[in-house]
Amino acid sequence: MSEVNIAKRKEKCENCTKQCNKKQTEDGANSNQEGEEVNGQVNGASQLLLSACLSCDGCLSDEESLKISQQSLEEVERVLALNKKCDTSKHKVLVASVCPQSLPFFAVKFGVDVTEAAHRLCGFLKSLGVQHVFDTTLAAGFSILESQKEFIQRYRRRHHDSHALPMFTSSCPGWIRYSERVLGSLVTPHICTARSPQQIMGSLVKDYFCKQQKLSPEKIYHMVVAPCFDKKLEAVREEFYNSLLETRDVDCVLTSGEIYYLMEQRKVSEEELDSVPLDQVLGDTGDVALVRHDGRGSEGFLEHVFKHAAKELFGLDVHEITYKTLRNRDFQEVTLERDGETLLQFAAVYGFRNIQTLVHRMRKGRVPYQLVEVLSCPGGCLSGRGQAESEAGGRVDKALVQQMEEAYSSLPVRLPEVNPALHTLYQDWLQGQDSCQASKLLHTEYRNQSQSHTQPPHMQW
């Protein structure tokens, strides 16, 4: 990227942020809508919440803006329309992958359980012309297993590698964007290199599934249904683009709210939707029960890595994890102790105000944690702005989020270690768990994209 483009982006970002601060000062009534609760009080009446900043297009380059604009309902409908008009040699095979955190949204909206909601959503997508509908739990299993393995490696080299610990999780694109563009080398070497579930699903579809279907990757149009707008930014990252074939691992991300809006546009009621079982990446026939991973409405990286590390490093079996709330319910820690000695200390840090507290402590060398699960949305992925905002906009619909949490927790938990599909794919797709292919398709790199490693003075917290 040229220095001119970097300077241009920096100027846009500064101007955007100053305008946001100015707007919030002038319009105090609306400024509370982005505030987070800290110890029961809303904090941020005159401050800019960075998650809101990252969700707008003020700091995007022209190229990024163009790519994001292509991730829309209109673009999906354009592809569907071309399939009806053009000759079959130019058709795209549409594949949809649904994040498990999106399914509770449809369960609440439809008034059914999560499994039935998944079936009705699948029926709707296939009525549009989508040929295959998967859920991304399988890809999340890969991401968890690779994160577990990387944590063990980092822990064992902690004494001679200052960047080994703490390890930060890498599945949240808002957090990754903030780390790369604002925090820089303070944080990026500590980020787990395992790809997010979304992008591992992209690899599965555009590599393994393509080969099974005897299709070239550019013949598949892969859309993801996600709870978060920031997932659109993740999909357009350069490393997830095949320049030779001119295709992305994920062509389009639509939020749960955008899909529901499309249903309303087409005047489709949930009662009219066919109940169609989800497809399986391995081509298995028959309906497979939906499951989830441990965690509070997210993928549960902390809990899975914690239990795995306790067993692998110390020979201890941990069945239940007890969270200790610190600043608020979005800043919690878990500890593994033996004979009065603290063996492991992990933290879950959600929301940018809590993230900033973590960063301040890191600058001062006061982070006692070996792993931190970081998510930019307060409350985790179920609270993603692509599905949790009230109809009036701006505020999070707390009642809706609570209903989604209850629906999500009703799903049974399944450890990725005991999922036979993962073991099959490690061998048939990746040629083994420690192969070059596994490293290439399941991992990525995070790098400093800012000129300054310090927080810009105009960003207030």
C-alpha cells in the first residue's frame, strides 16, 4: 500500500473521529446509545466508542469501500438473477454458510427452537436459489483445535519468547482491525494465528467442497450469514483472495438482520417457509443435530483452551469453569489452581471500553493472563449489531439478546475433539493435523498497519 493511501486513510480517520466527538457533544441525547454499562452505570456520554467508529466507512480506503459495497442484498440478488438469465456455463453455484450465533435470532423471530429455525432459514435460502446451506460449527471446531495447539506451543516457549504470552484470540474482526491499525506491534505478535470460523469455512467451501463437487472456486458464490457487520471487513482481507482465480474465500457477508429484511421485503412469513435440513460439508445424508461449543453466546475459545491446557500441561481434568466478574459482566477471569498455586489465569474481555482497560494494563506490563478471549461487542457475538439492534436503531435490544442467549444455551455442547467429521477432514482434506496444508488453510498472519504504535490523541475513552 502506498504512503499516499496510508496518509489519506489517516486523515479520513482523524476527521471522522473528530466529527463523531463533535456530534456526540452537540447531541447528548443520542450519545448514550453507544455507551456501555460499567458497574451498572452507562459510561460514554461524550466519548466515541471505537466499535461504532470501526463500523462506519470513514476510515475505509476507496478500494475497501468498493469491496464492502459489493456485500449487499442487491449483489446477491444480482447473482441470482444472472443465474436465471445467462447460459448455464456462466452460472454460479450459490453456497450459504450460517454462523451458529445467527440462528438464535431467527429462532426468536420465528417463535421456534433453534433447530427448526435453522431448517426454515435453509428453506428460505433455497427458495431464493441457494443450492447448499451449511452451518459453520464445523469450521469453528477447526479454529478451536488450532487455537488450543497454538496456546500449548506458546506456553512452552514463554521463557525465551517475549511475544508468546499472553495469547489473544483472533475470531473477532473488529478487535483485529483495532489491533492492526491502532495498537500495532504492542499486540499483533500476541494474536493467535488460527483463522476465524468464517474464514476457515471459506477455505472449506472454496477448496475441499469445490473439489468434491468438481468445480473451480470461481464457479462458487459463497455467502455467510453472520451477526456482525465487521465480518464484511474480514471477508475482504487480502490474504483471503485468490488473485489467480479472482475469487474470495467468502464472497459476501450478510447479517441476520439483512436476511430478515429480505424476508419482509418479499412478504414471506415464517409459517410459509419450508422446513429443510441443513446440508453437510462431507455430503452425509440425513439431518444432523445442531450443537454448540462452550461459551457465553460466542465460540467458547476461552473455555475450550482452558480445559485443554489444564489437561495437556498439568494433567488436570476441568469439567466446570467458574468465572470471576471484575469490572463488569464483560470483564471476567478464570483461574486454575493447585495446592494454593495459580497455574493458569485467563480472561474474557468484551466491548471496547474493557479492551482499552486491558491495553492500558498491557502497556504497563500488568497483564497476568496467559490467554484473553477478546470480542468487540459487549455481551459477545449474540449481541452483534447486525442482529441485536432495536428496530429504532442505535440501541441494543436487551430483551432480544436475553431471548437469544436462552435459545443458544438450549443447544447441546459438543467438544470438537470428539467430532469425527473433523478427524476425517484433517486426513482427507489437510493431509494431517501438522501438515503444511493445515498451516496454509487454517492459519493467517496479523500485522501492524499503522504508522504509530500509540493511541491517537483524538481517540477518547
